[in-house]
Amino acid sequence: MAEFVIAGGGIGGLAAALSIARQGHRVEVLERNDTFAELGAGIQLAPNAFHALDRLGVGARVRAAAVQIDALRLLDARSGDSLATLPLGPEYRRRFGNPYAVVHRGDLYAPLLEACREHEGIVLRAGVAVAGYEHTPSGVRVLPVSGMPVEADGLIGADGIRSVVRTQLVGDGPPRVSGHTIHRAVVPMDHVPPALRFDSVCLWAGPGWHFVHYPITSGRKLNLAITRDDGARVAVSAVPTDREQVLAGFPDLHDTARRLLALGRGWRTWVLCDRPAVATWTDGRVVLTGDAAHPMLQYAAQGACMALEDAVLLGDLLDRPSPGIAEQFAAFNAERRDRTARAQEAALWMGRNLYHPQGDEAEARDKILAGLSPGDLMDAVSWLHAHRC
Ligand SMILES: Cc1cc2nc3c(=O)[nH]c(=O)nc-3n(C[C@H](O)[C@H](O)[C@H](O)COP(=O)(O)OP(=O)(O)OC[C@H]3O[C@@H](n4cnc5c(N)ncnc54)[C@H](O)[C@@H]3O)c2cc1C
């Protein structure tokens, strides 16, 4: 039995804690915030995430509040024409072995947190910010911003896109500002006219912008997110934004979508960031996971799914015979590097080529999509959605 510290108690950190503790190790999770909580709105979970959640023993609890949607729909944001539909019904579920579902982030986080609290091998410490680490002859010393260092056999940096563990380990500076601004809001479904309630993820693609909406919280709420590639240079997070400002930014949105957008209240704005893929996320007995290792834009809806896959593999590898933890972490890095880099690239590609093209490029996209059958679309996402860890 070994002792691990995890820096960061987000989705990735808690999932890693569960996975490692389930192999009989002890885990201490250090979270800089005063409480363990996940803010924000909706999140899409593909079958690869449900495979991972099942392996962590929380799949049933997450499914209980998830909305299993019937399709991913891409529409022209101005004309309302359908550009492509990926059906997510029985055939998709049979092929991928699990549903594609949408949840409120809290409905993913709460089961992970509950399972961590129930596990006697896991200690959760809120209000402890990690500042860095030192190698010791027998392990690693985790240095908090204040308070006593924590000795461990291994450190997992799950501290997100601005990870301090990554700063020390990779040293590649602040994340890349994408230049994409996203406004998000959540609406009670009671406020949505029945004719505007869709059991799908609907994505309205405009020139240099797109609008996404889907139901969450067992269908009791509607998640709205509208993004523009506006070249914003400064990262911002959850800034309250006037409804009128959001509406005025998208004057040529199709009427159906515009009526949905107009329902939004309490809008908040983010300018999104990512990082180019790097090959190495280990330093002896220190390793990165989730957004600390491979942050990506949201366009493939896979960042959290990848963090869950990471967590399962990390636990599995710590159970395999190996000369030591540094070697197990290196094996984890080697097994995850190509897949996560491909997902980072796919997210960029989808934003550029599917959601935001303009003029001739948009026409070319429409022609290609018109020639694809539902089976072709399923084949296209298979490498992402079919993965079983
Ligand atoms: C707009 C948007 C939409 C998205 N939609 C989807 C989607 O549909 N599907 C999907 O799979 N993914 C989606 N993602 C990506 C997903 O949100 C992330 O990939 C996922 O949350 C990463 O989890 P994480 O635990 O690695 O990092 P984080 O969620 O960032 O958690 C890091 C944790 O570490 C803590 N922390 C930070 N620094 C320290 C420190 N020094 N010491 C201690 N604790 C620290 C933080 O407080 C936080 O709790 C989306 C992202 C965005 C921005």
C-alpha cells in the first residue's frame, strides 16, 4: 500500500482519488477552495465517460440525474436548415455500449464526492492550496502555500489548466488564450415553451460563432451557451453579463434559436483557454492528469471525459507489477499521451471546421456533411466514444 497526494479536487482529482483508493492505496486530496464543489452549468458525457464512471463505481448514480438525449444536431444558425444529425438512440447505444447523456456538472461531481467521502482510504482537505513539491530520497514532499508540508509516495497534479504542479513540472507558462468568448446561462424548463423543448444537443453554427443548448438536471433545466470567435486576448472567468449585451451580439440568429437565447437570465462570460499538447507530464514520482496535463477547448465535449479515463488508467497501472511509482507514472503518461493529444487537436479542428467556418468554407462543410449517413457520423466519433478503459 502506498500513500498519494492529489493536488486539486475537481472532477479529475476526485475520480483519480477513487480509482487509486479502490486499489487499496491511501489518498489525500488537497483542494485550494474552502469547500469541495463544482460550479458551472451543463456538461456532455459520451459513452467513454460512462465506461469510466462504471469502473469507478458511480455510473448508476450519475445516470440517475442524466438526460439521455436522442441526437446531436448541427443546424445553420441563420437559416435553421439541418446540416447533420447524429442519432443517439438504441443503435448508437448498442454500438458504444452506453448512452450519450447531458448532466449538470453538480450531478457528475456529487456522486464522485459522495463516493470519496464513503471510502475510508481517502482524506479530503479543503482550503489547502499546493504551491509546489520537492523530491525526497523515498518519495515526494508536497508544499502547501501555508501550513506543514505533506510527505507522500507520489503526487498527482489534478489542479486544472493553471496547474502549479505543471508550472514546476513542464514550465510552459500560462495557458493559451483562445480568442473565443462564451456566454452561459441555465433556465428552468418551466420557462421554456413546450414547442422549444428538444431532447437533443442542438448546435447552431454561424459564421465565426455558434449557439448550443440541451436539457440538464433530469430535464428540469435548459443549458444555454453561445460562443464567438472574437479574438479576445484576456482570459476571463464567470463574469456576470447583461442579457441585452448577449442578445445584441447575435442579431442574425434564426428565430427558434433566438427565442431560446432570449430566455436566458443570469448570463456569465468566459474567455476560453487551452494548451498545445506536450509529450511529458511526469517528473519521477509526480504526474499530471486531466486539464493539468492536456487541457482542451470544449468543442469536442471531451475534457472531463478524458480526465475520467485518466483516472481509471492511473488506478489500474498502480495495481500492475512495476519496479516503482515513477515507472508506473511514466507508463501512464506513455499510454495516455497520443489519445489525449488527438482529442486536443479534434477540439480545435471541430471549432474551426464544423462550428465556425464562414463563406466558401461553410458551403464546403455543408456539402461534405450532406453526403454523410448517420453510420458515417458514428464511424467518425468512434475513436472517441467507443474507448473503454
Ligand atoms: C465551457 C466549457 C464547456 C465544457 N464542456 C465539456 C463537456 O461537455 N464535456 C466534457 O467532457 N468536458 C467539458 N469541458 C471540459 C471540462 O470542464 C474539464 O476538462 C474538466 O472540468 C477538467 O477537470 P479537472 O479536474 O482536470 O480540472 P478542474 O475542473 O479545473 O479542477 C481543478 C481543481 O483543482 C483546484 N486547484 C487549482 N489549483 C490548485 C492548487 N494550487 N492547490 C489545490 N487545488 C487547486 C481547483 O480549485 C479545482 O477544484 C468544458 C469546459 C468548458 C470551459
